Amino acid sequence: MRSATSSRAANPLQRCNALFWRLLPFGGTSSRCVWILSTVMLVGLLTAPHCTGAQFLVQDQVQDQESVGTNEHVSPNRPSESLSEVEIAAASQWVESLHLTDWLGPLAPVALSPFFGITLLSGLAIWGPEWMPANSFLSSSTVLNDGRMFGVFLVLTFLTSIPRMTKVSKPFAQAMDRLETYGTIVTLLVIRFMAPLEPAVNLETPEVAFLGQTIVQAGIFSVTASVAISIAMVINILVINSVKFFFEFLIWLTPIPTLDALFELANKSFCAALMGLYAFSPTLATLLNMLLLGMCAVVLRWMHRRVNFYRSMVFEPLLAVLWRKYSRPNRAELTAFPTSAWERFPALARLQIVSDEHGWRFRHSRWFLPAIEYVQEKGALELRIEAGLLTNTLLVTRLGQPVAQLTFSQRHRAHLEQLATLLGAEITSTDATQRGWTIKEFHPVA
């Protein structure tokens, strides 16, 4: 008998929480978090800021002077249609002081090649051509204008680019890819918060609001402008870099030796071209960056599942050879990927299958979201493991009819009998294609 999924909560509060996550677009893994944060950032950056406290400090004396002759009391929270000229000018000057195009324009090349992108930024800051327009990001950053910064990241660029040229050394480079990305993000955040604060308004008053103290308020969220821009920068880099990593991983799987070097050279060339566009026009670079970000966000979830699948199929057997203990199944658990959509699980979603005395639980964990679970009692389903040459297949049937087909790696190749015993499944050594279970011919029964 089918068990309720995790979204069918036991109390109304949990039920409302599950309904909230279902109503969000791009339902799934990390892309939903990207959508939430991007929406908050978009609303916060595009709507007019609410002025409170240290945002736009207009003294009471200025308000009294504006109200002289009209005998009207100026409320600090009056609606936008009654804003004074002073506040409108202050808001306009605050938006200009953010320099959004200067900060968001170089994010696409930095995401494509993190260390190389920082090297180019440092080079522009030190030896930028005369025709390059004024850029607050490059001119105000003491970190980028340091020659030692350029030298360090130039060396890191060579150290991380050369291993990507060959298929033998590329796994090491891919393992260091996350460290390269996170290191670049930390560097940009340090540059961001070390940048000198600029006055957001220029009123003839003793008190002035600074960019770092300006608060962007969108609904219940209230953050400083620097924090808001920093969050947008982190999201931008992670999304584009994750999609680039997927193509890089596929290139490594191809049997053509020179394709890895060609892809790396093409990536570096495209990165340099985008940085050249940023030097010429930060506005055009920002628009192109937003276009790339939107395209990558659309396919992010689809690519993330496939990266997890290929990683499991390729690296788990290699790790099992190097570490014998890793190949032995000690618990009644298995990581598998459905070849097609099944229940609420999308195709190639990473499932954790757990068996106990009551039945089986199929679980798909997601970032910051409730996990998807599908529980079945013993006797409701039958599981059968069929060994293959490169991957193994877990067949899920109900009353002899196919329900789902899941693929798992050769991690437990030498201990499939023990794994089948722990999971309560049958095992056959027949190749799956001899029994008509190929992916193209497989048609699950609803």
C-alpha cells in the first residue's frame, strides 16, 4: 500500500509549508533556492528604497523649512507622491552611487574562469587603457591595483589551467574546481567590503548616508545595499560556473584527447572577450551577463542531476578499487538514479534507497527544501538487480509488471549478492538488454 509522501504532513502547519514549496516555480533542487534569492534581490534592487534611520538623513530643520509657507506637517513616512525634491534627488543619487554595472558586469567571465577572471580584472585596474570609461570598481579597489595580486592570480591561473589540458590530469583539476570557485567568491567579497564607502546623498547637512549603511527593504526583508549586491554576485557566479562545469565534465568523458585542451582554450578566449567588453562598456557587459545568467538558471537543475549521475557512475567504481572497504555494503542502502520520471522523482534524480523489516523507502534530498520520499511495504513491490558491464540496473516491479528502472554504479560489483540480501532483492547476472529492459524500450506502468 502506497505511503504518503513527505509533503502530506501530519499537522496543518507542515501541510501549509509543503504547499508553499509546491507553488514555487522551478520546483526541484538548487535552482529553486536561486529563484527565491534572485526574486528577493530583484525586488530589493528595482523598487524604490524606503528611507529610514541612516538611509537618507534629512534633518528636521530641512523638513521645517520645506513646510514653511504651506503650514503642512511633513511626515517621515508619507507616500511617494508627496516626496520632496530633496528626497527624490537623494534617491536618484543613491541609485547612481551603487554602480551596479561596474560590479555585475565582470561576473560572467569570472564565473567561466575564476582565477583568470580576477587576473584580468587586476590587469585592467593597473594597466587599463586610456579609452576605458571611469570604473568605480577598478579604481577604488586597492586590492586589484596591487601588482602582487596580479602575480599571485596569474600563477594560480597557470596551475589550474594546465591540468585541464589532458584527460589524465583533468580529474584533479575538476576536483579543485570548487575550491577555485569558492576562493574567487571570497576574494570578490573581500574586494567588495574593502571598497571605500561613498556618500549616497549630498545634502547640505552634517549627516550623510553612506552606501554601506543604506538599507534596501523589500517586504519583510531588510539588508544593506552592499550585502544585497554581494548576494547577487555569489548567486551569479555559482549558477554560471555550475553550467560550465557540466560541459567541461562531458568533454572529459569523450574519447577525443585534444578536445579538453581545445575547450580550455576556447573558455579562456571567451572569458577574455567578455572582459574586453566590460572594459569597453560595463553596461553592455552587465546585459550580456544577465542574459547568460537567465539561460543558465533555466537548465541548472537539469544539468545538476546529470552531473551527479555521471559523477556516481565514473568516480564511485574508481574509489572502490582504491579503497576496498568502500566497495563492501555494510548497510541496507543503495544510491540509484531513475532512468525516467517516477512518482514525484524527476529523471536521474539521486535517490537513497533504504530497506528495513517493514519495506523500502526511496528518498531524494534537496537543498533547503523538504525531501521527497516514497515508501512501500514488503510485498507491494519486487526489486531485482541485474548486473551490467558499465552500470547495474535495479528493476522495480509490481505484480510482475515494470514500475521503474533505476541505474546504479559498479561500486558494489564484487558484492552484489550481499547487497541484494541487505535490500531484500533478487539478483540475476543477465545483461539488462537481453531481457528487453533497455532505456529506449522501457515503458513503466502507471
